[in-house]
Amino acid sequence: MNSILTNFKFFVESDINPFIIFDNNGKIIYLNSASEVLLGYVSRQELYDITLSYAPKDFGFKTTRLDLQYDSFIFYAFRVAYQNEDEIALHLYHKSRIETKNTIEMDRYNTTDINNLLEANISLFKLQNDNELTLLVDQDLPTFKLDQNQFSKLLRKVLDSFRSSDSIAITLKLLIGEYIIIADKKEHLVELTVKANGRYSESDEMIKEIATANHIISIFKEHTIRLQIPFIR
């Protein structure tokens, strides 16, 4: 048999799916690059607890199909494996990002300064609401193609969800290393986050519907709504 020259660790390190090895005290002794990013959103202890809970009874591996979500990271399955009593590994499998073969109706998309559009919609919101509001944006964010009418409609629904909050914090930034696939093309993402001490959820389904129709990813939490918008130049 021919000897293998490839260093298999290279493939693990470049895997987009998080891979972590724990010792028998729950300390991480190896993790790939994808895991380093994930650990910014979920604790080591929580991942170790999942590893132990779904470990096979004997040496070997066990794959479990179960949806897990940590912030915008969504996994559809994970594998737990071990071959000795001192080390145990967890391998998580990403659920695919939104991917659509539908082409965008570019005649509805105009070159837009999203900061200006955001401020205009905030001004409209302030006419009927007196919430304290803070806005943090990237002033150097370039213009990009956006359906201004649909985005404004979506933004009004999002802001209205926070109408009874004492204060609302809004941030806008370009995501690094994140993208969405539209018609077989990768598009980078701009993320808009609206956060307060509470919100109404009766419009969540409508917000999700409008967002999905416009290739925007919507993420809901108790105090937060995040919109990840295709950065189409």
C-alpha cells in the first residue's frame, strides 16, 4: 500500500463544520478554526454537556440529527466519537445557508446608501414614538443594490415590534466571512441589529415572510431582531 503524505489535520482545520476534542475534564485540547468562531456565541461547557449527553455507550461514534442554534449558527446534526477514556470529540454539521435559484428582480433594486435609508425610517418611527434610540453604523459602508420600498416596509415592522421599549439600540455593520448564495452566486452580508429590553412578537411571521421574499435572513431572540441583508454591488 502506498504511504499517505497528506496531513489529515489540514482537512480538519479547513472544515467549515466545528470540530472540538475535549479531555475527560471538559477542557478543550483541540479545536479547528470554525470552532473558534462558534465559541464566541456558545460556552465551552454547553458544548461539552451536549457531547457527554449524546456520546455512544461504547468506543466508536454516534451521529444525532437534531437542530441546534447558537446566534446565527444553525446545525442540523452532530457526531460524538471517542476511542479511549481520556478524549472525546464533537463534530457539528452546519445547516445550509438560505440558497435560492431564483434570480433577483434587479429592476426593483436601486443603488442605495443604507445609512440614509435607515435614518429616514427611524425619523418616521420617532414621529409616533418617544423611545430613547441609539444608532451605531459604519459610515464607510459603500452603497449597494437594495429594494428600498420592501426594505423600508420590513424595517417599519421591525421597529414597531419595539414600540413599548424604554430604549432601542440599532447597529449596522458589514459581516466578515459571512455570505448568502443567490442564483449560484455568493453575496456578502450586511447585518442590522435592533435590540431593546423587550419586544412584541406578533409580527414575527410577517417580518420573516417579507425578509425571506427579499433574500434577507431574519433572526429572532427575546430582546433582539437581526436582519442579514445581501450586499449586492
